[in-house]
Amino acid sequence: MAAVRRAARLGEGWIPWELAREDFRAKVARLRTLRAEAGRSDPIDLIVPLVIAADAESARLQDAVAEWGDAGATGFHLGIRAASLPAFIERLEWVGDVLDQAG
């Protein structure tokens, strides 16, 4: 919780690790309350890790982005799985296309 308090008072963003979505949602709510109490009204980036399996499907990726966004995420730290650099680049382009379609 110390990281949440520091981010609320001093930060421009918060990047937690290994939190379940509901834990993240609760901590974001607390962070926003603490931020308001500290007189901070400027935006804060709330970044969550999102691992994209090599066989991930577009609908599941779009659902995950929407679910984390609903929990308060404003951006993602992507982990894209691929067997080679060319496969990684292809997968990265695919992720971009899927997220563009999601709006």
C-alpha cells in the first residue's frame, strides 16, 4: 500500500505487478481517493501488465483490454510471446490491428 500512497501524492503514474483485476480495481479507487485528499487533480497513468500468448485470439485480447480498462487501467505493459523475431514483429502488428479495431 505504500506504493499506492506514494503514487497518489507524488507520482504521474503507477505500474503494479501481479495483481488480480479486482485487487487492482480496489487499489485504484484508494489511489484516487488519496490523490484527491492530497489536492492532486492532474491525470495519472495506471499501467498494468498484459501478456499476449502466441495463440491469443482477437476477441479475448479485446475482452482483456476492456476488462482491465473497466478496472481503471489507462495503459498496458505488453508481453508478447513469439518463437522468433519475425514472429514477434508479426504478432506486434496483429496486436496493433486488434487494438485499433477495438477503438
